[in-house]
Amino acid sequence: MQIKIEKEPKNTIKITISIENSKVKEEYEKVVGEAIKETEIDGFRKGTAPKEMVINKVGESNLLGNTLDALLKISYPQALKENHIYPVSNPKVEIKEFDMNKDLEFTALVAVKPEIKIGDYKKEIDHKYTEYKERRKKENEERLKKGEKLDDSHIHMGSNEIIEALLTSSEVEVSDLLIEEETDRLISRLVNQIQAVNLSMDTYLKSQNKTSEQLRKEYEKAAENNIKAEFILNHLVEKEKIDVEEKEVNDMISAIGDETTRKHFEDPIQRLYIKSILQKNKLISKLIEETEGEKHEH
């Protein structure tokens, strides 16, 4: 197997893998062998039917597809391991040619973790908070002129304002692959919401006075900000040494009402996911508390 690694723009890596024809044929024979074991054909005990009859029943294209899948599952992880590549996206695979009499060559594009440059984010958050106070002051001055009741509630920043400040004070270049994945996820969620109220996408687009292209552009920008925010928050969780105890994870899982969902989150990977959410929430709360400390007027 030959592997070629190329660095593409925006933290994307292109992996080109070439597999010798002999290995392709060897894997095909394995796939056919498995098919013979599993396929039932009238007049033969399971696993004893002639090879050609099994191929005809299962279908040559299915067997070739299974062979290709098997080769990708073996070679792609091996290429990652050998070259110390740690992707943060699913691979975008392109097969140049698949001929049983030739070497197999394919490429896999993957996104990798970007470098994160963070400026004085606390100063930016403080600046945002000052802006909100000034805006509140002007609004109250307008109310006073109109004889309306003043808004004397405390000024509180939300997570959106904190994330906006972090994005403003940071530089993160993310792969188009990640943006595409996140955009698809956001649009898929929108489609489900639209269908839940018995609307079609065309009707929704008309109501918003947008084309599908305009909608996707908007979602691409939202997707890019989501991904950048995720990387920045994870980076700051480490920088600020935000920790979450197992009890906090247990308490969050216990608070889930549905038993099936609760059991799902007992899985170690899901527990790590919950821990990550709690850490980011703690970080945001910490930044808000620091900003809204006693040095600020309310």
C-alpha cells in the first residue's frame, strides 16, 4: 500500500492511497468466501453452494461494493495511524477508479484541528458589557422623557454575548469540510422542524422571502461560527483549568426524565460529551461572573 499526504488550505489534509491489485483480488476472494458461508440456495446446504451460483444470487456489484468497503476500512485507519493524523471530520472519499484488474486508488479529504489564536478576550467581554450598560442607560433616558417606568433590573450578559466576544477576539481557520458537515446538520434540523408543522421547504422559503441558496449561505455562516466557538471554548476550558466532577455528570444524567435516554448517556463516550458541555457552561458562567463583578455598576 502506498500513501501520499498533502496539506490543503484551511487545516485540511488530502490522503491518497494506492492498493496493489493483488490485495484487491485477495480481499474480493475473502468477501466471496463470506458470501458462500452465509448465502442459502435451494438444493444446497448453507455454505456448500457453488461460487458462481452465490455470485449470481448476491450480485457482482454488491460483492464489489463490499470489497471496496472492506479495503477502505482497512487502509484509511492505517494511513491515519502511520502518519499521526487526527481528523476532526468524517473523510470525504473519492475513488478514482475501481477495476478488479488494476490497483485501487482513492483520496480522502479530512479536517484537522486548527491553530487557535486568542487575543485579550476578557477585555473584549468587558467592552461588550460596557456597551450593554450604555445602551440600557440611553433606553432609560428615553423612557424618562416619555414618562415611562425605568428598567431597573440588573444587566446580565448571556452565553451568546460571551461567544460573540470570544469570536471577535480570536483567530481560527476551520476546514470547509467541517463547515459543510455542520451546515448539513443545521439544515436537516430545520427540515425536520418544518415537516413537523406540515410545511414544505418551498412554502417556508417563500414565507422568508429567500432562495435555497440564500438560506444555505446564512446557515454556512452560522455553522462556521458554531465550529469556531466550539474550538475556542474547548481551548479556554484547558487554559482556565475548568474541571467537572463525576458527581456533576451523574446529577445531570439523573435529571433526564426518560429512562431510555438516561441509559444512553451512561455510555462512557456520552459521559465525556456531557462533561464537555458542563465544562463549557462553567467557563461561560465564570466569564460572566468576572465581568459582572462588584467593579461594575448594575
